[in-house]
Amino acid sequence: MTVLPNDSVYLSWPGNLNTDIPFYDETALFRGVYNNVTNTVDGTWNCSPLNLEEGGYTDIKGTAKGDF
């Protein structure tokens, strides 16, 4: 996690970068803003598919947006 002087917060998982799997690429970096009144970080994120279709499991389309 990196907190910058302007209260921007980056939470990163470098191993998830550039995997060509949308789920991992989307969750490689979360960007938010630190709120010093509530001691929380607010931001948005996307949950994308794993691009798999095997063993009866299918996750190949659709992206959900969320807040944290």
C-alpha cells in the first residue's frame, strides 16, 4: 500500500499485472482517497470475469462495479 501526500492511496498486487485475465488485471491496483475524519479509504473497483469455461464453471463475460 502506498499513501501519497495528496491523500491518494494505492493498494497493489504486482503479480496480478498483465496476466491477460480480466479479473486479475482489474484487481492488480486499487486506487482510493484517504479520509482522515473517518480513517477510511474510499474508491471504486471493477470485478471482471476470470475467462474460464471448464469443469462446469463458466465466467467469461460481464463486469461488476463496486465501491470500497
